[in-house]
Amino acid sequence: MTDLPSATSPSSRRRRRRGGRRALRIVLLTVALLVLALAGGGWWAYSHLNGNIDSVDLDQALGDNRPKKVVAGAQNVLVLGSDSRAGANGDLDHGDVSGARSDTAMLVHIPEGRSRATAVSIPRDTLISRPECKDADGKTVKPANRVMFNSVYSVAGPACVVKTVEQMSGIRVDHFVEVDFAGFKGLVDALGGVTVTLDKPMSGAKGGLKLDAGTHRLNGADSLKFVRTRYGYGDGSDLGRIGLQQQFMMAMLSEIKKQDALGNPARLYKLADAGTKSLTTDSDLASLTSLADFAQSMKGVDPDTMETIMLPVAYDKVDPNRVVVAEPQAGKVWEALRTDQKIPADAKNSPAKG
């Protein structure tokens, strides 16, 4: 059985720093688009973009049984990338995948003073205990043990993902931001495509995209297949797919910069329209004004100095294809974030086996 990568190896640290910075840049870019659209658009544009944003009332969905906030000035934001197969995504080609999943999950902690940030990624295959929740229709979903973290979204919805993270960490989640792949497709098409370069071919296995090595211009539909590809590229691991997603997002940001999209009001509006269609937030952020205010409050956070780690995990003893939360390392990570302290070095090491 292959050991998990060492959390302290230089290459592992570099990969996590790059991945976290890229993820935060994507979120900040989306917010920046909304802020600029708000500043440059009229009332109709504002109302239209505002109406694109879906929201979840966390207080109503979760009730009062939530962790208490320890440091008043700190902020904790749960960022999800969802791979829904409903609604607009229902018309997309999904290969052999069905249902809905939280494809990416990251708890971003911004300490009091809001001059830096720490992001903790939760591996999607982590076996966790799901608490009792209310789904989107208000129906009770019973608790369950040893379920995959990314299944919580499909079974009980985003509010239950928030409740699960709060139960795992003991940290109160202040805000929730979800980006859906259907809107992602529209964002790429609004740009007129994105150019990517592969150093090895994609085989197209199990519904993935088939591409030769070299440079390719991808439209929205092919971009969606690209970021979902797993089995047909590299070693077929989920880490490989994460690498493809990061590569694509950087290519998309480069495309926006090359086209000077932020300096073109018509193109900016088109991008903002596509971007807001992919957003679901908590009710406190569910307007362009709220998003703009929140972005302004975060202006002191430099993505290049953000600390990023993976939640410490170990291979499960029963199912070696899954991982479980590693203790006491994970507990130290959550305690540091909860109390606005730096994460101790010995909390960043993941044991290889459960």
C-alpha cells in the first residue's frame, strides 16, 4: 500500500501552497468581478446580477446548536466547489457520474485584523460522522457514521455540510460560498474559451476528455470534462484531478488578464452574469452589496502569504481506499483556528497508515 505523501516534504508543502493560493485567487476574482460590475452597472444590471445569486439561511437551517464564536473579529468561510447533476447541470455530459457531490471543500480562517489567512482542505474521501440535519425541503436526515465527506452534500444539502464541518472542528462557520460547475461552463463560454497545454495525452477513459499532448483551446463543455477527468490522465488519482483543476483555473485567470476583461464593461458584465449564476452563499452574503462589503473588509489579505494545509488524515484500517481524520494532529489544527493561533508544526504531519 502506498504511503500518503509526507506533509512536511518540500514538494508537498509547495503543492499545498500553490493549490491554496490558486483556490483563494479564484474566489477573490469572482468577488472582484461582482464588485466591479456593481460599480459600473446601472440598476437593471445590479438587480439582474443580484437575482442570480442563490442563498442558504444557515441560522434557520442549523438552529442554535452551533459552536460559539471564540474570537469576535475572526472570520471562518467554508468554500465548496460542487459538481451538481441537477438543474442546469442536468443537460451536461457527466460520463459515468451521477448525483451531486461537494467536489472541493476548504475552510478558510481569517484571523482578527484580517491581514492573513489559513486554508484547511478537507479530502473528499474522508470518512466522517454525519450529524442529523434538515435537507432543503425541511425533512430530517438521520445521522450516519463512516460516510464519505463529499456525500453529505448530495444526501442533505449545503447546510448539512456546514453543520458537519462545525461538528468536526468545533469552529463556527461565519460564511458559506459555493461555486457550481454549471456556471463555471458559462464563465468559460463567456470568455470565448480557455487555452491549456498538456505534457501527456488524456485517454478519455470513463467519460473523461480525450486529448493529445500539446496545446488545446477548450469551450465550456470540454472545460467541464477537463476538470472532471480523473482516470484518463496520469496515475488516475484524485490528486491528479486536483492538479488538472488548478492548472485550468490558472489558465482561465490568464485568459481574463489577456483579454483585459476587467477593463471592458460589456465583457465584464457577461462574465459577472455567468459567475453569479454559479454562486450560492449564506443569506448574509446574498447580494452584490454584501459581497462588495465583505471583499473590501478582506483587502488586507495577501493570497501569496496565505498558509494552506490539508486536514491531517490517515488511511482507514478497514477500507484502504478511504482516509479518516488523524488525531491528535487534526484536533490541534482545529484548536489553533478556533482560538486564532498559528497552527503548530507537529499538527501538520499526517501519519501514513490508520
